[in-house]
Amino acid sequence: MTEQSKKRYPKNAPGPFYVADGECIICRAPEHQAPDLMAYDEEDKHCYFKRQPSNPEELDRAIKAVLVACCGAVLYEGNDPAIKRRLAELGQEMVGTASRNPWWKFW
């Protein structure tokens, strides 16, 4: 199953950023990265996008929320090439940082 075909958690706000249904493992990292955009459903034990980003600062936090998700459940399904490029660039930076530092210094 590709990222684009994953089922969305029902409480996600409509839009390109979402959390895949049933894949949240309660790490809480994405919600801490973008608390104005994401929420946590205590009953279902699942995070979700309560709203989509509406300005450049929020977009940056949404992109970072995708990247800090430890299990790959937070996704971007849009077609904006600038956002896809930013995800790739930041992802490479994070991988480069992780490979230079021991795992206990990553967090």
C-alpha cells in the first residue's frame, strides 16, 4: 500500500496533510511539533490534523510534523512540488544528522 492510498483517520481536517488510520503509535512527537494544527484523540489514542496549515509558518510546522513522526503515519498527499522538495530536503538533513550522532544524542 502506498502512502497515497492509506486510509485517513476520520477526524483529520480535509486537505493534503493527514494521519493514516490505525497507524498512530502514540509517540506524540507530531502534535508537539505542530500543536496548533494537530490534536490527539484520547478515546481512540490517535493523533490527527485538526486543521490544515494556512500560512508559511504553519506549513513549516506541518512539514516538520511529517518528518518527526516515528512510524510514518503522518503524511502529505498533496501535489505541491515546493512542499515535496522541502520534505525531501529536510528529510535528508535529518538523516544526515542522525548518521553523524549516536542515537542517544538525536533527541
